[in-house]
Amino acid sequence: MEYISIIILILSFITLLAIGVPVAWSLGIASFITLLVSVAAGPSATTIAQRMATGLDSFALLAIPFFVLAGEIMNKGGIANRLIELAKSLAGRLPGSLLYVNVIAAMLFGAIAGSAAAAASALGSILGKRMETEGYPKELGAAVNITSSTTGLIIPPSNILIVYSLASGGVSIAALFVAGYLPGIFIGFVLMVTAAIFIKKEKLPAGEGVSLKEFGRTFLRAFPSLMLLVIVIGGIVGGVFTATEASAIAVIYTLGLSLYYKELKIKELPSILLKSSETTAIVLLLIATSMSMSWVMSSEDIPQAITNSLLSVSDNVLVILILINLILLFVGIFMDMTPAVLIFTPIFLPIVIELGVDPVHFGIIMIMNLCIGLCTPPVGSVLFIGVQVAGTTLEKVIGTLIPFFIAMILGLIVITLWPGMTLWLPRLFGLM
């Protein structure tokens, strides 16, 4: 029965996507169709509606609209410019320094805003024109911007890590947040090494060095923005407040900072609130329908069937992790990150826990896989934003992107095989 349910679920979901039905509705309708195999239409519809409502009944999910709002305020409040100036002073006189600036700024901005799309849009708009003026290939700048923007989803605070905590049944958000630092920085380093190869090949110009005094001035300008990380993560790790409370504090802090910088006007707040509400509504609808699909899969024993199939291939933890990575890389090409986490975490997490993999480590592996999917066609949202702000085309960028894809996959392999990179900081802070 479960194999029939799997076939119906997959075929109905793919068919709905193919005819242009939005992802959230496709998830809900496919769940309803699958439940019809064993339950009458009336109770099926009621059950799906109940599971959608129950799926959103979580205090931890309140963090998402607050972090989204904080990111929108940051986008308008001049914080991105100060972080970029800090990154420029760090890159110094290095050849092709603007590419390094892009990666460093993406890690800083993405970590504070928690949005890959926001980072790609803001950094691409600010740095793209300067790169073009200084003779950088437009496609190279776009490729670096697209791939580096995803690091903010691994480096906390990150909404998708909160979603994983929900889907996993309660893995510590604080542990996940702290665990993301070293893998996120490592991926940034891998991307900079890849960029260095292109810099040497293209013989790109050196950057403008700054004096120690100028660096100090730049750092002081960016310091209040960087303090947001200290306040949010320090407060969570120190037990001062929860992740949800931290998200509300992030809104108050970024709003106050933006008004202090005088780059955000009160009259802009309604449009910021509207934009963040739209983003939140889309995310929460995806969560609701994804939770209904997860429940349907569980009720039809689909996770157990997939578990048995995977374990019949091998009981070696490395083989299973490789298979799961391949599946997630494929899923990331066609599915948005939020539903992918909510649907596949209940399927894969019990398997890897049974084989001795820590759920915090697996969470970072899963998010890293799906970050790569954000940079790939046909549904990679960050890919299309990066191409658009660069003023180029997908066909021109894709060839330059491939080496960066390979670099990210190599980074994923290292993160997968070396759990110590992920788990060292959470253990150091006593979060595990």
C-alpha cells in the first residue's frame, strides 16, 4: 500500500507543478489526493485542513516573521553599505579584491539578515556596477554573488534552521545556530579559493589598500551592525532569551540602528511591513502545506518504506549519507528549501540517527545540500535574482557557475565526512 501511496504522491505533485500550480498548493492538493487512497473525500479534506493549522501552531515559528522583518529593515537602512565597506577594507590590495569583498560581505550580511535572496539582491546591486566599471567579467561577478549569498542560510541567525528544528521534532535551535558558523565560514573560504583561480586567469586589477586608521574608522562604522550577531546569538547561547524572543529584539535593534543612520524614513515603514508580510505569508503557507504532506506520508508509512529501501542497499553510514546527499541535491533542483526540509527531515533523520549521525550535524548537511539547489535552474530563486541584478542572462552565467557548484559540492563532502567541524562549537558552549 505504501508503495502505491508513494507513486500517487510523487506523480500528483510533479503533475501539478508541471501545469503551473504554485508549490504550496501543489503540496496540499497532492497530500489530499494521496489520502484519498485510504480515506473518504470529506474526512480527507478536513484532515488536511486540520494538519495545516496544527503545523503552524508553534511558538518557534514566530521567529520567522520577525527575522524576515529585520532583514527587510536592514535592506533599506544602510547596514549593507557599511558591511561592504568593512569587507573592502579587509580585502585590501589583493588582485580581484571585489570578488573577495562580495564573499565576505555575503557572509556578514547574510548572517545578519538571514536571507540569501536579500543578500544577492543588495550586494549585486551595490557591487555589480563597480565590478563592471573596473573591468570584471559580468558573469564572474554574478556567479560569485549567487553562490556566496547562500552562506547566510548556514551562518546564523537563519530561518531555515528554525524550520529544520521544527521538522526534526525539537533539535535545539541554539545548537543549530552555533553549529552553522564553521561550516558557513568554510564554504565562504572554498568560494574565495575558486574565485582566486578566476582572478589569476582573468588578471583582474588589485584593490585599493586602506591605512590602519581608515580600517579602524570603517570598523567602527560597521560595529553597531555586527553587534546584532553578538546580541542575538549571545543571548540565545547564554540562555537570556529564546530564538523567538531574539528575533523580536533583532527587529527593534535594526529599526533603531537604521533610524540612527538616517537612511530609513518613517514613511517607508508601511511598505517594509507589507513586503515582510507578503514574504512571511508565502513561507508560512509552504510550511502549513508541507506539514500536511509530512503527516500524510507518515500515516501511509511512506517514511518507513523509504527507510527500508535505503537500508536494504547498505547499512554503512557513509554509503547512506552519500545516497541522501545525492537525493537532496536532486530535490533541491526542483523544490524550494522550506518544503524540502519539512518533507524530507522526518524521512531521513530517523535513518541517520539509527546509524549514529548527530541530528545537529545532519541538519547542517541538509541545509548545505539545499543551498546548492538555490543556485541551480529551473527553480533556483537566488540564481534568477543574481542574474537579474547583474544585468546578464542565465545562458551566459551558467558556464562560470559550474566551477563554483563543484566547489560547493566539495565543501559539502568535507562537512559530511568531518562532523567535528559542525559539532565542535555546540559542544564547546555546552549546547549538546
